Amino acid sequence: MEYHAYKVDRIFDIVTCPSIFSTKCCLALKAVQGLSFYLSRFRYLPSSNLHCTIMLFPIVGIVAFASIVQAVPAAQKHVKQGVRVHQVATGKQHVRSGPLHLAHTLNKFTKHIPEHINVAAKTDKAKKQQQQQGGVVTASSIDYDEEYLCPLLIGSPAVTLNLDFDTGSSDFWVFSGQMPSQESAGHSLYRPHLSYGAQAKRGYTWKIEYGDGSGSSGNVFMDKVRIGPITATQMAVECATSVSPSFTSDKNNDGLVGLAMSSLNTVQPKPAKTFFDTIQNQLPEQVFTAYLRHDAPGAYTFGYLNQSEYQDPIVYAPLNQTTGFWSFTAAGYAVGGSMFSGTLSCIADTGTSLVLLQGDVVSAYYGQVSGASQSQEYGGWVFPCSADLPAFGITMENGDNASSTFRIPGQYINYAQVSDSVCYGGLQTSAGVGFNILGGKCLADGHLMDYSLTI
């Protein structure tokens, strides 16, 4: 069954699926032909032991992270259905700012933004907003991103909210009728007192805070959440009572669907299950995928994987569940035609625009780019816009030394212009974060990325 969605601020393809099992869970990262790659988790039962792994395999046509599940045979009392959610553009464009997106990422993961990056972000944002308002366009076409959102039906009778899907967080929070009118104006709202199925979780609250003081908070209700034929009958809906201006300013976005591990959920006194953890037992396969594209509609798929989108071989690597993110270890990297060994602890995050890597890897890459430098003024690595950028690759391997490398073409590492002749890199350092982040827009053709995470 198909269902329509709205265009999201994520300009890349994803495919995701979390785990409900606590034993040996893994991720699968699949290298792809051309411009995309699939990242997935995979579950299988070689005997009586449960394993989850990361797989690396080429896919057809685009770069993507994908997911696969081999489910344990079991008797089913009814036919389970999957659902595909198509995206539709909201018509809103966001200015692409490298320094601003780096600041947002550091704000999300470290709650601290170095002052020079903060200043660079504010300067670049103000300059580009002035260009927009004055009708002056000096940057290239990669300086603007379309917005995409996905609609979910909440409550009884149901209200449609347009939400942002994020594999780098775990809260399902929405704008609600409990917010002050000046904060909720222009948004679609969930009003639990008008939903006859809503049940208050007394004593339960949630709060998301960022280093710059922004965030959101509220209380919790159990209610129905529906997407196509699939209904989460007891979903923990985190109702916002207060939301900072950084969230309220986007009138198209009515909240967030976090798709990382439930252990990262902020509900207190006990974390709530994520949306996928809540619905996965209703699905024919415990998998979901997201296929998000730049300037074109994508789709989310729950309950099945289109296997025509990839091909073997598959390389397995274990997933580190202790972080709460989709975390795995890469075996090395490539710059142009040169291969480098060394472990890289990575997470896959659809909510992050850039790719953040440890300092020695980033220095090795930009050491091959003529004129590249780490700029205090621009808050990150920059280079002449005319520079010839080499491809960058990440290598995955399993315990049997089988390996595969997916490569990011050099032209997609040019993230955005910061002046008439200087461009900002899509690869930046992850200093202070503690791990490497594979985010999205610079990873594929037209800033496209596919993820797939399964159990």
C-alpha cells in the first residue's frame, strides 16, 4: 500500500531498521555502484544464536545504505502488511551553510560549539539571508536545499502532522495544543484532550537540550499513531509544552520521529520505545528503509526491502549497540587511489548534513587538495572552488578479511560556497564528538544517500 509524504530537510537516501534484540546486534554497510550506498543491519540464526551484523554490498544505480532481514519462520495469524511512504515537496527552500550545519551538528552531539565556529555560522547565515532578501544570488545552485517532511496520523479522530525522521535521535515529539499560542502558531497540533484514545502517562516528562540553549520539552501521552495500514496502538507521543524559536520558525515542521535506539530516548523516569520499535512486530519483515533524494521525491518503506536496488557480495561487520546510535567500525579509508588502514568508529545519522571524521583522516584528504586550509574565518576546512577534489572512500571488512570500499566522488565533497571563490568542504573534523559521523548531503549524486538498518 502506498501513502504520500512531504518533502524533508534531508537531501539524501536512507533505509533504516532498529533492533529489539539485545544480543550481538550489528550493522550492514553496503558499497554501491555509482553514487550511493546501503547501510543496514541484518539478523540471522545460524543455529540457536542470534546475530545482527553490518553488510557491505554494491547497489544498482545510486548510493545507499540499505537493510535486510532474514526473519525466523513463524506461524502468522493474519497477513502482515508493509507500507511505502512517498514524499512531496513542501515548496520551502533552506539556504545551505557549511559553518551553520557544522555548528548544528556539534550542538547536537557535544552541546558545545567553539566560538570561532559559532561566529562563522552566524556570519555566513546572515550573509546568505541578506542575499536571499535582496534577490542577490552569487553562490552556485548547491547553496539551496528543498525541505521534505513525512506525514503521520496521530490520535482518534486522527490529525495529520508533518514530521522529520532522524536516525541520530530517539524521541517521538510533536507540537501540541498545550503549547503557548505564540510558539504553536502556524503548526498542525496534536491535542490529546480531543483524542478519545489518549492516556496521560502521569509523572512522565521529556526534555531535549542543546548547547546553545535551544530545545523542547513536555509531557507524555499514549495514543494511536498510524501510517498507511500500520497502527501503533500504544505509542508514546511526547507532547511539547515548550519549544525554542529554532524549531518554531519552520512552520512546515510539526515535530520529530527519532529512529536511533530506544536507549537514547529522553522520557523520564523510564525511556519510551521509538516508533519503529513500537510497530516492528506488525511488519512482515522487521525492517524499514528511507530513500530521500535531492530535488526529487523519495520514499520510506516499512516492513520490506526492494531487493532489486542492490546486489551481492555482502561484507559483515558488528554493530556497537552501547552508544545507542547506529554505530560500527570501518577498517580504513581511501583518498583518490591511495588506501589507508586503520579503524574508524562511525555512526550513520540522517539528521546530520556533513560527514565528520577524525582529524588525521580529514588532514590526509585535504592534503591532496591544492589550496585547502583549515580556516578560522569560515569555521572549517575550505578550498578554492576551482580545486580538483579527489574521491573519498570508507572501507568495511568482516572477521574473515572480506572487504569492500564505497567511494564518494570528489565533486560531491564540495558542500557550499562561503565566498565568490572559496568553498566549504563536506568533510570536516569530528573533534570533540568522540566518533565519526556519516551524514549525508555530500555522499552522492545531487547529495543523495540511502540508508538501511535492520535487525
